[in-house]
Amino acid sequence: MEQENLEAVMGLIINAGNAKSDAMEAIHAAKAGKFDEAEEKIKSAEESLVQAHHSQTGLLTKEAQGEAMTITLLTVHSQDHLMTAIAFTDLAKEIIDLYKKIG
């Protein structure tokens, strides 16, 4: 894998992981009644997802321009991380809303 593609794949993994961690911290904050902190963590998660999307878009753009990339387990892993982080962040928002209603 080319260095530039490897950096993009690692960017996906790192930023998606950060998003998922922030979303989990947001849930814990909401559970403790710290809704301002929960909202800050969700905002941070969303910012990490944007960065991950930038990495993904770069890879997709290259492929659309005819520069095929070798698909490795690491590449698949990075996409899995991104999709999981997106789903987890969306679910965290719903859980925070539930905690707000309960509280």
C-alpha cells in the first residue's frame, strides 16, 4: 500500500475511534446528568467523523480518477471502524435524549 493511502486509512481508523470514544463518554456524561458535557462530547465525535470522512473522500476521489487501490484487511478494517462510529454516534444522541427526558 502506498504511504499516502496508508496515512488515509490510518486517519480513518484513528478519527473513527476517537468519535466512538467521545460518543461513549457523552453517554456516560448524560447518565450522570451532565448534559452540557454530553453535548460537547457529541460535538467532538461529530468533528472526528468529519475528519474521517475527509480521509475516506480522498481515497474515493483517487479511485474515481482511475487510481485503483489495493484493498487490504486494513482498508476493510478502516471502513468498518467508520461505519461503526457513525452508528454509535447516532445511537449516543438518542440515548442522551432519553436521559434528558428521564432526568
